[in-house]
Amino acid sequence: MANVKVGWIGTGVMGRSMCGHLLRAGYPVTLYTRSPDKAQALVDAGASWQRCPREVAERSDVVFTMVGFPSDVEQVYLAQEGILAGAKPGATVCDMTTSEPSLAVRIHAQAAAKGVASIDAPVSGGDVGAREAKLAIMVGAEKQAFEATLPLLQKMGETIALMGGPGAGQHTKMANQIVITGNMIGMVEALLYTQKAGLGLDAMIDIVGRGAAASWSLNNLGRRIARGDFNPGFYIKHFLKDMAIALEEARRMKLSLPGLALVNQLYISAQALGMENLGTQGLYKVVAALNGEKV
């Protein structure tokens, strides 16, 4: 795999670190991003920047994408200057954005018509997991494509699983987000309760974070809240996008998910308050505001 030419599109909070791992592993990387300045550190480290996704695909054996919204994924893959316009037969494309399962299936079908393998591989672990190459990667793909791409995925993640065919990775990520939404509301309410009771937030996390109520969100995002850090490891606006996808998929499956719907409303409140560019731990500010508390 050392001779594999890698393409990368999307160098945001997580994508920049993920691409950097491949570059440091010795893979030649060609990249594109809508904001060239966000890719400058990678270019300085040896990556080659191109003017559009099609040009990246023309120069790559495997193209990874890590963008923001399903509309971005569709544009990057299916537009006239998109990846599939330039991908060569025998190439592989791998979308690591959290996106719509139905879009992953559509991209797979159009890629297959060109002799290109397609993988949906959303991730969990936030900015910390991306920086430390400890992401959980949930893959939807044909087995052969998964096995061929696994050495590259292992440079970015620690826990990697093939969950099924096209779209299965995205469905798994929806399950992941549903778990986190319920956990997040419990976590921020517990922290607000702790503060109101006059206890130390870090002291509470020290003990509760080692018991039955322990969670990644409490032990990581809770610490950020304790020090007043609401910078994004994952944006509220992206979490809103994920919840909308999960709720729509649930509607199609005739599922009622009241917990998800409740947390979704709280995050909509965050958006209404102009907090959509905060990290997901910004939900603490919303619940505090509902209680007349200043953060």
C-alpha cells in the first residue's frame, strides 16, 4: 500500500488531522479544500493542492472525503468537477463524512457504473480521536473494497468494523449519534445541578466519571465545560445535521424516538441563540439559559 496515491478532500477540525496521519505514514497525498489556507500546513508538509475534486481523483488511487453536510458530499462526488468525473476504473472512493445512508447508496451505484469501488466510513471520536488516530470507523462497503482500504483506515482509527453493504456505515453512525444525544442531555444537566449545588465540576467528574455513569462525553466534554471551553471538537450545527438525518431515517422506518426528538429541540434552541458554531458541549449553555443561569 505504500505506493498508493491518496486523494483527500476536506481539511476541517477532524479532516486536517486524519489527512496528516496518512501523509506522515509516507503516502503521497493530493488534496482539495474550498479554503486553501486550511490546507496550507498539509501542503507545507508535502501534500499537493489541486483546484477541484475532479483533479484530485485523476491523480489518486484512493480518495477520502471529510466534509460538512450531505449537500457538500453530493457536490464533491457528483458535480461536473466532482470526484466521479475524474476517478479511474479500479480506484476507490471513501466518504468519511456523517451523511445520509441513501446518498451513500446512490454514490456507490454511480461509482460502480464506472468501475470504481465506493465506501461509506463515518467516524466517532471527535477532534481528540482524529488527532490521536484513535477514531472508531464504521464501514459500509463490499468486503473486497473494505479489505483493500483497511491499511489506510488503520492509520486514522483504532476500532474499525465492516458493518454491511453500502449505507451500513452511515446507519451505524446514526445509532452512535442517537446514543450520544441522550447521554449529552444527562451530562449537561448533571453538571448544571452540580454547579447549583455548590460542588466542584471537576471533583464530580473525578468520581462519577469512574462509576456506572461514566461516559466519553462526561470525561472529555465535561472537562471542557468545567474550564469554560466551548470551542468545537464537533460543531453544534453538524450535530443538528446528524439528528435531522437520524430522525428522517426513523420516520421512514416508522420508529418513534422521543429522546432524540427532545435533544434535537434543545440543539435547535442553541441555533436560535446563535450558538451553532460552538462545540456540542454548548448544550450546557442552552440548559443554563433555560434556568436563568449565566455561563
